[in-house]
Amino acid sequence: MAKYKIKSTRFISRQILLLCIHPKHNRDRIEFVAGQYAAISYRSRGRYSAMRCFSIVSSPNHTDELWFAIRVDGDFTTTLAGQKIGSSILLRGPFGNFVIDDQYDRNVIMLAGGIGVTPFMSMILDSAEIKRPNRLTLLYSNTTQNDVAFKDSLVELERMNDKFKVAFFISNGDIDKLKGTRALRGRITESRLNQLTGENYNRFTFFICGPQGFINGMKNILEQHGTETDRIVTEEFLVAGKLSDSLLPKDQSARMVYFLSAASLTIGTLLIMGMDLVRAVPKLAVAYSTHQTSNISSQTPSASQSTPSNVAPGSTSPNTSTTTPSSGNSYNSQSSGTPTPTTNSGSVPAPTVYQPPITSVS
Amino acid sequence: MKIYQRNLRAMNSAIILTVVTKKDSRRIDQLLDQLTARIGEFERRFSRFLNNSELSNFNIRAGRRTTISKTFMEILTTAKSLSIQTNGLYNPLILPALQKAGYKGSWPNPGNEIKTLNFSDRAVLPATKIDIGRFWAQIPTNTAVDFGGLGKGYLLDNLADYLYSQDETSFWLSLGGDIICSGHDIYSLPWDIAVQGALNQGTNVASFSNNRGRKLAVATSGITKRNGIHNHKAWHHIIDPQSGEPAATGVLTVSVTADKAVIADVYAKCIVIGGEEIATTYKENRIIESFVVQAKGNSTKVKIIKG
């Protein structure tokens, strides 16, 4: 898990928060491919929250900062929006296969519904910076013109990159704020896609991102026109970016911490109750119970144990030995060195005799 | 000069990290910590025995384009390339056959099929069927990849390169008996690497000496360790990709040297599968530098062929 800090937050539309984070140390910096997402957790009341996944909107060519555009509509996102500059963020990832391939995806049509535009922003930025050969067309659908995010950026990117075109679709209300852009009233329909593709759908790769209903609608149109499965790439945005087990690799360490915390609290409580009981019984019983109590106290587990992330499962405590030349050919070793964090944390490395190189069946 | 050595266990193997240097113990401890972390990271990402490793997730997505990391891309590209070079004797898509033969769980519990993903019902196809894009790869549906044939070698090369980048040029590293060495020992003499006997592991039957002091890799492959009985049939972990069965050429173990550990790793296995004659061909073509083959001889004796 990488440690980041919040650099800035601001709202760019009614409900969309633009979050910028930067790595705490350079070694925490992650590399990603445009279109991928990451899981974020923030610190609140001394603990880290559960993780939620969000697409990275910034360019993969500048990883000293990561930008996320987040729809604020639930407890998690509301609390995240209230975090102060400098607050800690834990980040995992990147994840996802919603990525463009230069060779296979020569002509790309991006179909974005609402906040589903976020992964496309990274792709479009990347394409403009690196001058990728792929042609990109973004059809960006929103309910009202006030819901449109990144309008100015998209217009500017269209100006910078002659291989990129954008059209805005507004289902309800006016489009006067989109004057000067390619803006249309209504939804993305079959006739508009027919017009764009010349009804030769398999000449393009379609990337679709947004709410499930939007994705289903777009997929239906594409499939009716015989678009090959390989040419349809989707990324579903779950409600409030909720985590699905299938999206995030399993990590048992947080559960282990909670379990051990609960276990030690329970054992500690029983211990205190036991000691109180002991004080209330006759001397003969006290002598026997004291013996029992001292055994329990030496076995109380540490509440802070967790599975370390940097040592292979099954490894034992590594030990380092150092030797200097002696008069004979055999090496005498002394144990020294710092124990590294392992599942046997705190154990003293055993002295080891130097082993010469012998190759054997691996 | 001082010699520092760290022993640990990972990838179900004994690992020994040895560095000869003038630097102080604190600095070397940090270095060895880095090597340890890299080994742990490698196992976590590329072990087929971990169900949520990058490799396991890739295998689950067989048939679909999957974004992969740069390291995964490197290993997969190397694996595909070596498969073509060895005419399919090495094949990274061998996993279904390996599991079908009985090697389902992590050694030494190979029969522990409950905890690891089981792809034994899938097919073994040529590695040419692996599709590699700019940052994605795809294997055919109904296949599965295993890096067991070159993973240790790749990792050894990576660790050695890291030591060089830290100006440490005298070391030897062993991952379960596959070794890479460089420089000299504490007496400024070349590293001598002993070859363990195939059947009598208490004896050493030969040795390789790193006279030139540059990086030298030694890999030993064979059928004497990871084996067992599955469905009343004996198996070991070196599968012939053509037959889908454990190799049966009479070779017990092969130790080869090369300048890269990944080459030594792969070609040692190819000799187990292809037989002792192929070892000479590889040496003549300068793919490997030298070899020691231990094969079944007359009665209980082991025949030793050096080249």
C-alpha cells in the first residue's frame, strides 16, 4: 500500500470533487496506464476508512501527483471531500484493463455517461502529450449542462490534438453554457452512432464507462450492429464507487488487525475479571489462581500484529552473519545485524555457520 | 574484507544471500533487506500457489486481454522467446499438464489441491499462442501460464543486477540450489560451486569455478527432489510439453552454467527433457558454457557426463 497526502480539493461542478494527492515519499509513487483506477482510503478519527475505487483522471506521464474526479453523494465521499490539505491517504493499485492499445485500437469511440468520463480524461491527456497515433472520439452524455465535468479541458484538448474530437449530449434542459462546442440535445442514440461510424462498427473499438443502465444501452446498440466482443470494452461504475470483491485483490491484514484487537480486548477483560475474583476468594484459592494468572499474562498476544507485506509467506526469521578471515579455511560466524520484520518478529537470529555454495536440484 | 550471509526461506526453497565487501554491517544489512524484500515481492506477484497473485489473476482471465505490469511483461516475453528458441522443450503454458501429473499444491504438499487454483482440465498449447501487446497480454482460453521454469533464474538475475547497481560485485546468491555468483571470496579466490550428487546428496560430484570473476549462473534441474505418486503413478515436476508426461530420458539431474541465470534455469530443464545428447549441442552453440549431467547408469550407479 502506498502512502499519499492530499494536495488539494475543489468542486468542479455541482457534485464532482477534484482531488489531488501526492506521494509521501518518492518510493510510494505508483505507475499506471491511462484508464486504470486505484483504491483510496482516508484517515478519520485515528483509523483508516474502508477503501473505495476511483478512476485516475490525470496523465500517466506525470505521477508526482494523482488526480481523481469523485462524485460526492454518500458518507465516504462526503467525508473525503471534507479532508484537510496534508491529510493522509492510503492508496492501492493501479487496477483495471480499461486501457487503449496503440496497435489494436486505432479508431476509438469513447462513450461516457456522467462521471464515467473520468478514465477517458487520462487517456485523452496521455494521447495529447505523447502524440499517440490512435483517433479518439468522445461522446459525453449528461442529464443537464451543469453536470458536465472538464468542459473547458476537453475543448482545449480538442484544440491541441487533431486526433481527438468531443461531442456533448444533454438529456434535459438548456445547452447555452456549451455554446461554441459540439453540443446536442438528447441522448446518444443509434442513429447518431450510425452517422459517426458509417455503420461500419467493426472499424472501431468502443470504450464504454458510466452507470450500468448507460452501459447496457450502449452495448445493445453495438451488439445489434454486429460489433465483435473484442471491440467493446466496458468499465462499470458502481454506486458511490463501492468496492466489489472482484475489483480489489484480497488483503487479510486489516481483518487480522481487527480480529487480534478484539481477541486481546476480550482476553484482557477476562484477565481483569479473573483478578478481581481472585481477590474475593480465600487464601488457598488465591495461591492456585496466582499461578494460573502469571501463565495467561505471558501469552497475551500483541494487538498490533499484522501480516507483514514485505516478506514471503512461509519465510522464517532471516539472520545475518558476519565473519572475518581466520587462520584456517573454515569460517566462524557471529550473529549480528538487525532482525527484519517477519511473522516471528522479535525473535533473536540464531548464529549460523557459513555455508559455501553448492548447487542442487531447485 | 568481510563476508555477510543471510539465510531465509521463500518460494518453498532455502535461500542463501552472501556478499563479500568492505562496507559496514549496517549498510550490508540494508542491502540484504532489499534483496529479501524483492524476493518476497516476486513470490507474492508471480507464485501460482497464491490465488491472488498477479499470475493467478492472469490465468483466471485466460482468453481475455489483461493489463500486466512491466515485470510481468518482461518475464512473459522472455518465456515466450525462450520457448521458441528451445523448439518448445520449455513451454510456459505447461501448467495444466503439470497439475494433471500431480503437482497441484505447493511443494512439499503437492497434493494440496484444495488451496490452489486448479487448471488441470485446461490444454497445453505452444507458447506462440501467447499474445503480447504494449502493456497487456492474452493467452488462449483454456490455457494457463506457469513461471516455475524460469522464475528463479529471472529473479537471480534481477538480484545480481541490483547488487551491481549498489557497487557490490563479489557475492553469491542461491535460490533453492540455483546460484548466481560474481567476483571472489573472502580470500580473493574465485568462487567454487560444488555440484551435489543426484542420489547421494551428501557428496559433491563436480565443481564449477568462476575464474573470470564476472557474473556466472549455475542452475540444477532434475527429478530427484520434487516427485511423488499420483493416481498410483510416479510423477516428477519436469514435464515434457510434447507428451504432457513427466520426462523419462534417464537423466537424474543436470547442472549448467551460463552468464544469465534465466538461461541456465531454462536450459537445465530442457536437458532433463531432451536427454544428455542435447547438452553437448547447447554447449557447442554457446548457449550454455558448461554442464554436468548425472544420469542412470549400470545397476544403481550414476553416470556422470561433463562438458
